[in-house]
Amino acid sequence: MAHSLSPECTPLKLAYDSCFNAWFEGYLQPAPRGLPSEERLKRIEQKRKEYDERCGKLWENYRACLQKAVKDSGLTDMLKEARLENPLTDIPPPDSGKSPSK
């Protein structure tokens, strides 16, 4: 796995990546066929809670470290400027299925 933006954040990143990948593997397990929609919603909620319990704190710690690293490296103003120039306010439309022109 790749290193983080800041060396002191790398152990936090590796711990979070490991937790997330293990959780996501279980998340991708298909629900049994014929499961009523109510049961599917319960399963989704259960997976969300499972993520929060297992990986939520790891994510918060890693995120806080990244935010500090961004600030300490002087990237805050650059990120603000980039967000103003190219705001991500709308979800891009899905690809129409046409092959890209060359």
C-alpha cells in the first residue's frame, strides 16, 4: 500500500486501509437471493454500523492527521483555490454508453 501525504500519517493510513479492505470484502458478499427489501435494508444498516465500530475511529484519526499535514505543508490555500476554480457541486451525468471519440 502507498505511503501517506506525511510520514507520521502512514501508520494510521495502513491501519485504516487494512480495516477498510477487510470490511469491504464482507460488504461485497451478495445477499441471499429472494431476501425481502426490508431485510436488505437491515443488512445495509448492519454493514454501516459494522464499519463505524471497526473502522470509524481509525478513519477519524487518519483524517485528522491528514488535515494537519495539509495545513503544515501550506496546501490549505491551494486546495481552497482549486475548490473555487473547479467546485464539485454536481454529480456528473452517467456515460451515455457511446465510445469515446478518438
